[in-house]
Amino acid sequence: MTIRKRTGFMKVAAAMFAVALFAGTLAADTGHDSQIQATVTRKLAKREFNNVNASVADGIVTLSGTVDLYQNKLDAAKLARKVSNAQGVRNLLSVAGANVPDAQLEQKLAKKLRYVRVGYDNAFDYFALGVKDGVVTVEGQDRTGIGRDEALADIASTSGVKDVIEHITVEPVSQFDDGLRLRALRVIYGDTVLNKYAIDPARPIRIIVANGHLTLYGSVDSPMDKNIAGIRANQLFGAFSVDNKLQVEGKSGQQKL
């Protein structure tokens, strides 16, 4: 066999091997997809997922259909993500539960979030809610992340919520900031005019500290209360800046918690 013929034969053999390898890989991937789909479908065979469909391509699970609660949408994706060999989840589920007027839903969520954070940290986080067409936007800051997780869980499990847009940051870990928080707490709540805001755990003046910068959030009864809180905060040694964002009750259209 001449060198030219031998070279041509080797090229043909290599091409045939590549085709066989591709076909084998394709068959293996198809087999994996079928196995993943069967597993996801079996795991979704629960009452709250009756209207959920799953399809799989190249290891990516696509969920479509409807659920009654936004939390069910999250749970379905979490369940699919845990299936062996699943490479990712495309969550196209829509929430088809009860339609609740935006104002009513916002008030309901505000009440939930006020009373979920009772304890030592309740003055050191801040959330603001807005609702439009069932889509909840929540922003704010949290000292540990625990309050954020509890707030998001409460929102997700509330009937009428269609989707959630979350912009909550966790404040940096800092002994300096922790000390400033405590000093701010003492000087603000130690004022005879302002100590009434410590009585109701759902309605404190929110003290947010990040890298030495102090911000006050929440609602107060009068402009005088707002001004006094700002004066007390500005007297704190070590605060690089103070931003008084307290709202006088009834003058803000957004739920500040």
C-alpha cells in the first residue's frame, strides 16, 4: 500500500471513529436526559405539583405549567436541581393562585414582616416593600442574613404573590460597626422622647450601620421625633456620617419595616 493510500485510509478510519464516538455520546446524553426526566417527574408527583411539567435537554431541566404559591415554584426548582446528573434548571413556572389586590397584599406582607423579627436584632435591619401586579419588590439591609431569609420565606408562602424581586444586602461583619450600633441604640432609645419606639417590637427606629456610616429608617409620629433622633445620632463618636431617612407617619407611600 502506497503512503498516499495509507494516509487516505487513516483519514477515513478517523472520521468513522469520530462519527461513532459522537453517536455514542449522543445516545448516552439522550439516555441521561430520559433518566433525569423520569426522576424529576416522579419527584414532582405530589398534589402541589399536579400542573407542573418537566422536560430535559442536555441535562438542563425545564419546568413549565402552573403552581398555586410562589413558594411551590421555588420548591419545584429546588427538587429538580437535586436530581443526579441534572446540570441546571430553567424555571418557567407561573403562579396561578388567588389574585389579591396590590394594596391589600402589601398590607398583609407588611404585617407579617413586622412581627417576624422580634428580639435583639429587630432594630438593626430594615426592609421596604412594594407590590405591582402581584410582583413583590423587597429591598433593605440585614445584619446577619437571618432576617432576610425569614422575610423572603414569609413573602414566598403568601397567597397572591406572583414573583419576588429581592434587593436585600447583608451588612459587613465588623466589631467597630457592632459597637456603633449599640451606642446608637442606647443614645436614641435612652432619650425620653424616643424611648416609646422601644415598646412595640414591630415598630422600632431602624439603626443600620455599614463601615461606620449610620442610617436611620422607619416611621415616627412627628417631625420633632425625627429631628431628635437625627440629633442624637449625630452626637455619636465614631460615626463617619449620619443619614436620617425616618418617615413621619402617614407621609410615605412605601411600606418601610
